[in-house]
Amino acid sequence: MATVNLGRIKPVFRGAYNNSTAYVIDDIVTASNETFIAIAATQGNATTDASKWTKLAAKGADGADGTDVAATLANKEIAFKTNAGALDGIPIGTAGQALKVNSGATGYEFGVAGGLLQVKTFRKTSGWSQGANSTDRVEAAPFDGTASITPSATNSIIMAYIHIVVKHGTTWRSGVGRLQFSTDGGSNYSDFGMMTSSAYNGGTNMSGNDYAGMFVIPNQNTTNAHKVRFYHMPHDNGHNNVLGGSIDTSVSDTTGNVSTYATGATLTLFEYAGAIATLSTTAWG
């Protein structure tokens, strides 16, 4: 039977081109990051010789930068391209922060992730009576300046919510409440909120028209503690009887009538990030 020589059935990869190696048709080599296949037997003929080699795969263009990212960035940094076109890294922030655009809109930074930074609430768990003293006065702790909040930044926005249940007894009652703040340790106070309370129901114990309101302290551009107090101005002849009482409305207004599960006097202070929200204060004389 006659023998038929089919030659090579498939190409053979020979690795990197070597000038001293003899190659035959269909040998494949690499040179200068490109791939070539022999189209004739050859030795000592470089892959640039088109009579011996055909290019199978061409090299792509080199990157314009070529920066070593691992060498440029520190551990835990996030890579970004600057306005100048250079590679740079942003160090990781602290717990609770988020990646955001900086104030100049020129890059990125880690900062506050939300607007509300802290909440502090104060409550009095016992009622107290105006008694026979209806003169203007600062009310009992924590409404005497004990309640305070310290801003984490000078541009923070400070808000206060107050709610004091008023029990009027069996006759008409009236009063004005002023919410005041101090940033000098309590030496000087300024008003930033006002409320009124007035009710009448002759002959029957009653509650109603509580002191309640939410107010914003004008920005003081300081991180000093903001002390808040309730300055009370009851009517001379019909002052509020008991403050903070949370017993049933029809029960006599005594200072002991306070349920511990539902305190009737609270003051809550909030700090909002000035970077998230801005405060504009307009006052008329």
C-alpha cells in the first residue's frame, strides 16, 4: 500500500523567537510582544522577514500613562483621575462617613453621610407647681439651662423641641413661655422661641394648651456648648397651676400626679450638619 505524507496537521508553538533555532513551516513564535507563523523553513531570519514569517497577532498601542497603580496608592485608598490628568488616591475616611464631592466641586472627599449629627433629649419625671408664686422665672431642671448640646462644627444648625403639659386646675389660667439659649456657659441668654398657654373651664380640673414648639437657634459660629432654658412668664392673677403633670385630666392638680411612663415635660435638642443644609435667618424689627 502506498504511503501518503500529510505533513504537519497543526501548527506548533515554539516559544520566543531564537536566531539560532531552525524553524519549519507552521512553527509559531513570539517576538516583541507579537506572534508570527513560519511560511518557509528558516534559520537566522528575523520575524521581520516577510518571506519567512507572517504576523498572526499584532501588539496593541502602549498606554499613555503607564503609572504603577500599586506604587501610587497607599493601602485602602480609592483611585481617581485629577483635573490635571494625573492618578491620585483618596485616603479612607472614618466610620460613618461617605464619599462625596468637596465644597469646591473640584474633587472627592470623605465626609458626613447624613444631615442629622446628634440628638439629645431631656425630661423631667415629676410635675412641679407654680404655687402662689406667679412671678416670671426660669423653670426647674433640666429647663434651667441644664439641657445643652455641643456642636461638632461652627456651621452646624441647632434646633430645639419643647413640650410641657399644663394643668390648669378649676379656673382660668394663662402664661407665656420663652425658650432661650446661651453659648457663654450661662452668663447671658437670648430668646429664640416663644409659646403661650391659656385655658378656662370653671369648676372642673382640666389640662390643655400646653407649651410646645420647635425652634431654630440662629447660628452662633461657635462650637461652645449651647445651653437651653425655659423662661416662664405666668399671668399675675391666673398663672398656670401645675407643669409636667401626666395624670388623668379630671384629677386634682397636685405635684404628685405624674405617671413615670409618660412624662409630661421634655426638651429635645438636635444638631444638623451645616454642610448638608444651610440656615438663613431673616429678622424684622
